[in-house]
Amino acid sequence: MQKLIDEIKKTSGDMARRGWAESNGGNISLRLNEERFQAFNGFPPKSGWMKLPMAMPEIAGERFLVTGTGRFLRNIEVAPEKNTGVIEIDQKGEACQLLWGYEPAGAPTSELPAHLLSHCRIKEKTNNQSFAFIHTHPNSVIALTYAVANLETKSLTRLLWQSHAECIVVFPQGVEFLPWMMAGSMDLGKATADAISRRNLAVWQFHGICGCGRNLDEAFGRIDVAEKAAEICLRVMAAGGAKQTLSDVQLRAIAANFKCSLDEAIFDC
Ligand code: 2HA
Ligand code: ZN
């Protein structure tokens, strides 16, 4: 159990220190494989079955380590058992129960629909090889959704790719842009899962970003690179705008060099 707790402490601490997780902002979930779950095996349930907002048969029987609603990511390092919990999905994918955590009482993140619905797609698209999902509030990504007119998936992706030469390697499928929707809503959850089925990052206009990965490091790293690109982009705008930028030829060459399979449609915009 300690190794798992250490992983979520590291990620949540890094997020808080980056300024991505003010107050109760941001949340993390990690699907637990059999080996990781062993530490919690045999724990008596701490709650009854609670109905999920919709059936998710893709994740029936799965267990997740999830940060708690209203809890602060910066406090996970100090008290993981209060600020995170382990939930188990029933055999039909219709309900969940608490096995550990949220001491003395609590519940999973308000963004649980986005997390669980995305995990359904992530499990499917990676052939059960990816386990991590992070939602967070990094300043520059959010600022970009105010500063640039008519943003959509292609223009946002191209802007980020052009702003930092690593981006096209880290997210060759791009970043999906989602127009503002109510935090915690099923609409936002469904739209996010849909986006995550196509790409590994989804930006929530005026709110934040979501990223997935094989593990917390990979999910964090993707968000970190997107945030760095957004920061560079904003600095360039503040310095009077780009006088030159990475060309499509250069971007394609970087992708070819690192053998990345690109979403070519991004170049259409
Ligand atoms: O957990 O980040 O989007 C608080 C939030 C809601
Ligand atoms: Zn949020």
C-alpha cells in the first residue's frame, strides 16, 4: 500500500506546488490492477452500494484510488487516508462502494463522472494498459482559453505544437478543446470521455485540463508539457506576438524523427 500512497503523494504534491490545485481544485484517479489492489483485498466495505449516474459495464469490478470531494490535493502528503479513498465498482458497473479512506467520512471527487467515464474509454483504447486520469487547473492553459479568439481543437493544438517543440512528440494526437460546461456535470463527463477516447488531453474552457496516461507520471507529464507550451505562448503574445514560429514542415519532421503517429487533420486549420 505504501508504494501506491507514495505515488499519489508525489503527483498531488507536485500539482499543488505547481499552482495547479488551489483550495479543493483538481482531482486524481488511478485504476488499480490486481497487484496494486492486493493491499486492500479483504478490507470490509465502509459503505453500502451507491448508484453511479449511469451504467459503466466497461469498468465492472474495477477498483480505483480517487481523491475526495472538497479535499485539498496539497493535504494528501500529510494525510492520505483523509484526502483519498479506494472505491470498488460492482459486477454490473452500476454502483460503487467505499473500501478505504475519506476519513472520517466523505466521498469521491465531484468530477467522478468525468473520471469514471474516461476510464471506460482509456481501458478500451489502450487495451487495458493505461490506468491514470488527472483533472487540474493550470494557469496558462486556462488563460489561453480567454486570450485567443475562436479556439477549437485544431487551432488550440496547433498553437501548442508551435509554442514548444516537444509538444508534437508528447501529444501527437493533439488536445481536444471542450467549450465551457458545468463542473461536475454528466454533460461534461460524457464530453470529456468522448474527447479522451480520441486524444490523451482535453482542455475545459475557462476551467482547466484533463490528461490520461499509463501511470500518474505519464498523465502528469502530458499536462505539464501542455501547460509549459501555453505559458510560452502567452509570453510570446505579451511580448508583442510571434515574429516566427515552427512551420508545418518542421513539425512533421519532428514527429517523423520520433516516430509519432500524428493527427494530420490538425494541419487543416
Ligand atoms: O475538485 O476541480 O472541477 C474541484 C474541481 C472541480
Ligand atoms: Zn476543476
